[in-house]
Amino acid sequence: MNPEQTLRLALAQQQAGHLTEAEALCQRILQQQPEHPRALHLLGVLDRAAGRLDVAAERLGRAVRAEPAHAEAHYDLGLTRAMQGDLDAAIVCFHDALTHQPDTLLARYNLALALYHRERLEEADDQFRRVIERAPALPEAHLMLGLVAHKRSHMDEAERCFKQALLLRADYAEAHNNLANLYLDQGRLADAERAALAALQLDPAFAVAHYNLGLASFRQNKLDDAVQGGMMAYGRGENILNQPVNPGIGIGFAESHQGRHGAADIAQGAGSHQEDPRSAMVGFK
């Protein structure tokens, strides 16, 4: 078989879940052509899936140098850099992917997420809006736009975004919880309590929603309910006040559409309300 035939077989093996066989086929190509860009790209993806992030980044970097116009390789390098915690490098890679393939929704969404986590909120706002232009029925994009608006203190817009996410996906516990966060910031305690309860009806194990329910109860002098909420939050989420931010954001949109990721900042210190750490649905694999 020539290298292109071998690559097609390697891709078929990967898609069938035969990753060891796919890797061996890529290595066979590289024995003949050490800088074959598509074989390096696939090997890098396989390395990342196996947790070999440094090797993945090295091979994906070689792939984009060998074929600079290959948008998917730039995108996968961006995902790998994000998983390594280097969001600035990830942003560059996602921009590069979009330069060569501007209509790539995944690259734009992950760019927006990375910008959000780097606190580049105006840029994140623009990119999430461009995602919504392409995919107006994607509830997670509306939720993330709401989080950007909340961080920028655009409270009315944030509320509209969270409610739009719920119109698109009625069982979206994270959207209810982010409404609770917003209402806590506005002092709308009864509304915050209702929103946290709505999140918990959908997901009784949602630790941050228990915390927010307890905080809303405490501020309304419902001390028994506050204690119960705090105990449930601690039991479900252990030390939720000191969870680190996870710059990896998630395993997401490309693969599972699950929306359960450690993405948003966790408020620091006692007495702060909790932004939903699972609010960013998608992103970095």
C-alpha cells in the first residue's frame, strides 16, 4: 500500500476504536515519510487521547509546519495546548484554524471559551455571538454568552441569555443555576432560591446548586434550609469553595455533547456565591 492508502486504513481503524492498529499504521507511514503531515496529525490525536500531551503537541506542531493550511491540525494542536494549560497558545492555534477554514464552528466555539477563561471578555462576546449566528439553536452558546455578560455586569443581557438557553433546552440544570447566581448578585433572593431548586429538580446531585440554594436561604434568614443546603453542597462537592479553575474546560462538543465540565471560575472565599463549574458545555477534548 502507498502512504495514502495506509492513512485511509489508519483512519478507519481509529474510527472503529482500534487505536493501537491505527498508531502502528501511522508509524509505518512515517518510516517512509517522516514528516507526512496527515500521519503526524492522526498520531498526535491518538497521543492526546492516550494522555501523552507533550508528544501530541510535538507531533501536531510538526504536522502544521509540514502543511500550514491544514485547519484541523491547527484545531487539534489548540485542543492539546488547552489541555496542557496554555490557553494563550490555544487561542493562537484556534485563530490559525479559522484563518484557513473560517466556517469551523468547533474552532470558533473553543476560541470563545479560551478567550472567556483568559478574561478577554469583549473578544469572547464577539466570538460567542458569531457562533450563535451559525448555530442559533445551540443552548450552550447562549449560556456562555450569558456568563460573559454577567462578568461584564450586563445583568439584563445575562438573564436574557440564560432564559434563551432554557427555551432551547428545558432540562438545562446549569442554566437554572447560573440564573440563581445572577439573582444572588442582584439581591433577588426568592428568584435565586427558585432557580436553584429548579436546577436541583433536574440534577439532585448538583453540589453548586445546593450551595447557592443554601446561600439564598441564609440571606432570607431561613437558617435551617441554609444549613441543609451547605451540608448537601459539602457532601456532594467536597470542598467546592477551593476547586481550581480547569482550563481544559471539557471533553465536549466534538465528541459527546454532554455539557458537564469544570469550566467556569469558582468563587473564592466564604460567603461568595458559586458560578456553575459545569456551565461551559463544550470545548477542549
